[in-house]
Amino acid sequence: GVMPGMSTADVLTRAAELAPTMGILVCSGYVREDLLHRGVEAGRYAFLAKPFTAEQLLGCVDSVLRSATAHRTTS
């Protein structure tokens, strides 16, 4: 889905401003926006390509939560 009135990059930028240590998982069939693509490459966001299984989703969510927790305790 798409956020009405905002690009994915805008949503991610705003989320980072509001909660800098929040883990972010982007689920998509492809990465369209350059800012999003660079964020995924830099490890700022986790990316799960569609289609995915429930097991893959759970594993990715677990990884994002662990990473966000580790970041909060070391910051």
C-alpha cells in the first residue's frame, strides 16, 4: 500500500525524526525511491521483498526488534 499524500521516503524521514531508535521494516515488491534504496543499502531500514512467507516476516520482524533494542542500549 501507499501512504496517501506522502511518499515512502517522506514517511521514513518523518518516522526517524519522531522516533530515531525505532526499527523500520519496509515490505515491497521493489524499491522505487532512491532515498529508500540508499537507506536499505546503508542498513537504516530492513527490507523484505514481496512475496514472503509468514516465517520470513516473523524472522525479519525479530531481527528488526533485536537491532532496535541493541541500538537503544548502546546509544
